[in-house]
Amino acid sequence: MIEASGQVVSHVEHIVAVDPFAHEKTSWLPIWYLETALSKLGVQSTWNGRVWTMETPSSWRADVKNTIDKMPTASEMELVIDGKEVEIAPRLVARDPWGHSETTYAPVYYVMEAVQAAGGEVAWNGEQLSLNAPNPNTSSSNQSKSYTVSQMRFSSESAAVAEIQTLEASYWGGTSQNPPVSIAPGVKAQFKGGAGQSAYEWNEGDWTFIVKLYSAPSTTQDTLKLIVMDIQDSALADVRTKGVVVITQSGQSTNIFNVHAVWQKGTSVWRLNEKGILLSVLRNIQQMSS
């Protein structure tokens, strides 16, 4: 279901399919219904089968810039907001259960990222996508956070733990040939780097943390120290359950990050995607996983 400004726009159901970028199942919604909902908020959008273009009202204060340096493949699409090429996202074609014809679906997570970048407010509870225009009383530095949470049930706790271990291996992508590096007092991590980015992996308690940075080498060490401090302040590592947190830098920001987390709780594996101030996101995960 999709709603805009508190009003139901469509009862269309989402589908669940594998995100080829993240290599795990996620929720998808048809672009046509998303365009209809966004139009209720004053966002004009067009879809040509490869590029989804959005033009936002001036009051939305979109925070976007050109970040794409490649053309989308046949299974991808390009997101353009106010003339800026902001993201490449996966797409799939499936039958529309309402229109009974094939239509293009987009992953909810990427839609949420686009709406938030455009300046709007968005939330997803696993069944319903809620879209709202920006709150005029909310500053651009304190916009409402958006996140998605999903649950997968397994036959046993050991099967759930095995799923976490499989996901951990896929997120890191094999072993590093580099020796461990010190990233903060008392904390050493595996390191990978190249092409203007660096990645670090280490364990605290039963949790594995993977950090992906795009900042200049001169600021990387300071950013890592701040991330470790936020992890320790959140007390997430004190939660005795198997989990993995992937923290990806958002632009050049040192406190706003895209966070993907998975953790085992009983016979279930929970997943969370959230963009926001890192310490707040980590505390949110700590509360959900306890």
C-alpha cells in the first residue's frame, strides 16, 4: 500500500525479490503507482523505461548532486532529481496484479533514498510506504529519519545464525591479503582499499562491523575513530546475539551514514536499512536487537 500526506493513494501490494546489488531479498513497488503518489505531493516525475526523472517543488530543498559515472545496464535504472544524476538502482519487470500487464518495479530502499535526497519524508513498515512533503518546521539538518525493517523466519536458531554468517561473508567479499591495521585505541581491523575507497572489518562482542569510506586518506583515521566511539557509546556490542552492521559513508559527511544491519533473534533474522546520524541509528539497532 502507498499513501501520500496521510491519504491512501493505492492498495497495490509489494513483491519480494532479490536485490542484485545487495544479494538478498527486499521489497519492490511498481514505479507507476509511486509516480502517482509523488504527484499528490507536487513532485512531477517521468519514466521512460530506463531513467526515472523527478522535479521537486522549490520548498523541498533537495540535497542532490551528480554522482553517476556510468550508464545503467538492462537490469538497472537511473534516478535523476532536479536535473542531477544521483543514483543507479536495480529494476525488474513483473506483472502488475491490478493492471494485469507487465510493469517496472523499483526496490523500496532505493525509492526511500531518492525521496529523502529530494527533501521529502518517507517511512516503510514492511507493508505500507508513507510519503510526505517536508515539514516546514524541520530544518534541513534535522529531517525525519527513514528506515526499513524486515524479518525472515528459519526452522531453528542455528539456521538463523548460519544465515548471518553467510551474509557476513557476502558483505565483506572474501579475505583480505593486508595485515590488520589499527583504527582506534585497542581496535584493529582487516583492511581493503583502492579506487578512492577503503573498507574495514572487525568484531566487537558477537557483532561484526564493516565500514566503507570514501573520504580523503587524510581524514579517514579521524572518521574511523568517531565511528568506533559511536559504536562503543551505543552499547550495541553488549547485545548477546549474532549480528553484522555495514556502515557506508554518505558523501563526505562524518556523522551521516547509510547503515545496513542484520541480526539473529531466536529463529528469525532481522534486517534494517537506515540513513541518519550514526549514533542514533546504532542505538535504534541496539533497542531492536535486545
